[in-house]
Amino acid sequence: MTHSSPLSTELALDNDGFLLHLEDWSPAVAEQLASNEGINLSTEHWEILLLLREFYAQFQLSPATRPLIKYAALKLGSDKGNSLQLNRLFNGTPAKLAAKLAGLPKPTNCL
């Protein structure tokens, strides 16, 4: 991966680091956003990010933590859809951080 043109200078982000334009998202953008947060995206991260994008496509909103946990448990099983697992993957702020990395708007009840 070359660092000659960092993605962060090309992306329009809000003050919290969320994409301003949902269509700017790509896997490479997710990797860059994760890198900014000190996270190396694993297969487990990608399962949640793609699940979030599916949720957003269906409901036009980013889920807060509890609905995210419920949805992940429903779609991926309770071993992956639980608060301990999601907090471990997303540094204790799963709904907010996962939405950011998935290129989605900030969940409405997240400060």
C-alpha cells in the first residue's frame, strides 16, 4: 500500500471523523479510518462492518449499541453478537466506532 496520497486528505469528514458523503466509503476507506483509530481490521471487524451496512441499507439509520448487539446476535449468532465481543473489537464504543468505520452516520443517541 502506498502512502503517497493519504486518503484522509481526500475524504470529507465531520468533526468526529465520520464521512460526510456515504458514497465515499470503500474497503480502503474503512482501512484508513480504522488506522486513524489504531485498529487493524480483522475478519471479525469486517463481519460487523458489513452487517452494519446491511442494517443501514434496510433501515436508513445507524443502530445504537443495543440494537446493534441484537442484530449481530440474530445474523451472526450470540458468540459474535454480544457486548463483550463488540466492545473488544471497537474499543468500548461499538455503535459509534463501527458506524464510523462502516462509513455510516453517527448513531443518533451517541454523543
